[in-house]
Amino acid sequence: MKTRVFTVVIILISSFLFGGLPAYAGQAAKAGPSGGKGVLEIECNIAGVDLHACPLDQYERKKSQAFFGLFTTYQESCAGEKLFLGTTPLEPVELDEGRYVLFLPLNYAWEHEGPIEAGVVAREKTFFLLKLFELYPTRGTGDGGRAGSGTGGAPGSGAP
């Protein structure tokens, strides 16, 4: 008889506990602003370069090896959407607080190795000096460029 009373009491207590617990699980989360916004100002030594940014948590760098591991290259991508910052010279850009990775066009390199990381602090202005080097000079520019000479390099034509 005592075990039946004990079983009924345990069932009654557990029904109140597990029945009432989900009714008040705590306060509902309010969807507020995720941090704040800050200003990123980038100064670059080369004009006419398109810059894109990717949040650091969405940045992916995949390693690929070729020729039995002798050559290693890296493929950089953004899992989310790349943010277009503009073409240099840039106006200061307002971004959400956090860390970002900057993407450059293929024919430019940064002065350091690895990805270009810039941090943005809420309600503050962050200055970033970006020193770039051009890997492959564009055709038709520079001294003595003969682009557009019109000869076309046909057989039998003279030197331009």
C-alpha cells in the first residue's frame, strides 16, 4: 500500500514539475541591434583599386596543392555576401562592429603575407593604411608602351 501512495505522489509531483516548467521558461529574447556601427577609413597608395570586405566569421581559405605537394596555393572566398567598399581613393565607410577581411583584385598584393584583416569598433573611426604592389603591369601603360600601334604583327610588315 505504501508503494502505491509513493508512486502516486511521485507522478503528481513530476506532472507539476514537467507540466509547469515549459510554461515559464524565462524572458523572451529581444531582437536588438547586434553591436553598433563604426567607421572604417582606408587609405591606399594606388588609385583605381576595387575593394571588397567579408566578415571574418564568413571568411574561408582553402589550401590546394599541385605537383606532388611542391606548389601550394590558397583559394580565398566568402561564405556570405561580399561587401563592396568602393574604388580607391575611398570615402570612410560605415560598417557593423567586428573584424573584416579585405579582398583585392588578382593583380595586386599586400605588403604582408596572409589575409588583410581590419577591425571596426562601435561608434569609433578606425584608420587602416593599405600599401599595395601591382603584380602584373597593365598593357598600354608605362614608358615606351606601344599598345595600339596598328601594325597587328602581320607577316611581312615592318617594325613599328
